[in-house]
Amino acid sequence: MNNQITFTIDGKVCKSEAGKPIVEAAKENGVYIPTLCNYPGLKPKSSCRICTVKVNGRLMTACSSPVQEGMEIENNTPELTDARKSIIELLFVSGNHFCPACEKSGNCELQALAYRFQMMVPRYPFGFPKKELDASHPMIIKDQNRCILCKRCMRSIKDENGRSVFAYKYRSNKSEVVVDPALAVQLTPEKAQQAMDICPVGSILVREAGFITPIGKRKYDKVPIGSEIENK
């Protein structure tokens, strides 16, 4: 049975499979919807809200909302652009992101989105919170200054028994993603690299492996985030 449906994004007629997350259906049709917490193969959590779109007049998260026949989706509007930019600004001021000194610079999704949305001086005051760097584990370093609480590491990096290497600690504005020391000892070099790669910022780093890719050849140096979808 043909499960293809028709919908529109900013007036563009699109086709996809019914029930597929809007962000994936949009990607199939050459439309980029920004995300930070979403990652292919992981169950959506809708924690960053950057993928918020307007569907038939209602605000919805594109990573967790299924596309349906006849949907009229707004993605590129001044209202949504400003909302996304404000989230990016909040993430910068609520942490300590010093991009020139970060090993993930040029490969950082948050930094790339800041460029895409032309973030200059944030509208919010910098908090400069006191956060720690945990270098007690044999394979990885966990820098709380850069963490944006996206849960990607928690959902993906698990041991052979399905136990997550990363977990939440504390609550509210004191929440942190911490490392289970017993499980961290068991990390293989491949798993440690996977943890670093899946982190959208520079909060998880493989020990003794910083600044390997030279400036000019990093992921977003020549290809801005989202352009690989839009230029299909």
C-alpha cells in the first residue's frame, strides 16, 4: 500500500511517508530544520526545542511530531528564526563557551548554528557559572562548561548490558550530565570516540586527541550547517 502523503513547508509542496518525524521528512525534501538534541537512530527527546515549527498554526517540535497528509508547516519565518536564535543565545550565556580554545571548534553544532543565525552579542547577560572539568576517567574528559544537556550521550553510549555511561545529576539549573566511573573504565577507544562524535559541542573529549584537524578542513569551515541538505 502506498503510504506517501503530501504536505507543504513554507509553501513548498513536499512528499514523504506518513508518520515520519517532520524533521526527517523535511530533510528528504531538501528543507533544513535545525536541531541539537536530535540524532539519527536515537529516540527523539525534544529537549532543545530548536526544531520547533508551526504546523497549521500551532507550535510543534519537528523531531517528535509525525508528518501527516495536508500539513501546512512553517519553518523559515521571522518568529521562528528569532525563537531559535534566542535559544542559541541562552545556551551560550548559561555555559562557558570559549570557542577559540575548544577542541571541537569547527566541528561544533552549537557554534555552527550561531554562525547560521548570525548571533553576535546575546540579548541575555552572561552567567559565567562555576562548572567543573572531570578528567578522572582513563579514556575521556567531561567538561561541564560546554555541556548543553541535550541527552545525546545518555541515549547512545551504553555498555553491553544497556546501562548508560552518562546520567543526570542534580536538578533545575544545577543539572549536570556526569560520567559513571565504573562504566567509564570499560570504555574502548572506539566507544570513547563515538561519545565525542555524538556530543554536539565540546563537552566530551577523547584524552590526548585534541586539535587533530587543522583550521580550514574542519566540518563546518567550508560547508555551513544545513547547507548539505538545502543544496541537494
